[in-house]
Amino acid sequence: MSDLDPAGFPVEADRFATHHGLDFSVESAGRLPALADDAARLGAGCYVGEVLRRAVGGSWQADGTLAGVGHVAETSPLAKAIAGEDLAAYVADVLRYAS
């Protein structure tokens, strides 16, 4: 993921949200669809990253991490999504530590 343009992450998040009828609320992370392939996982990672960024701040980095998410120095929404981790639990954990 080292050559991605961080400006594209919010764009991909918007595309994913529109396609799946999501609203960027923290609660929406619990309504993510089943993710069958890497492209869907990438979109979901961008989406949960944007949920976090909008909720507590932060900025996208070129490696797909978010830096400065509240009290969390760095977190990895794209890596979590691509690994198939529970993204709703991930969002809850980051928000708990970010506050």
C-alpha cells in the first residue's frame, strides 16, 4: 500500500458509503456489508478510516494509516479491513482509546 495517494481514501470512502447506503456515523460501522473480495475490503477500510477521522480527527498517510486520531498516534484501517478483521469492533476500540 505504500504508493497510494492519501487524497483518494476519502473519495473511495464516499463511493463505498454511497453504494452501501452508509452515512459515516459511528453506528454505521456496525452495518458494514459482508466483504467478499479485496476491492470491497479496501473500500470498507477507507470508509471506517473516514468514520474515525470525522469522529475524532486525524489525517490519512500514504501507507493507508491514519495519524493523530485523538489520543491514538496511528491506526491502520486499510490493513485491518484487508486482513478481514471485525471492523465494527476495530472502530469501537479506536474510539475508546482516542478519547
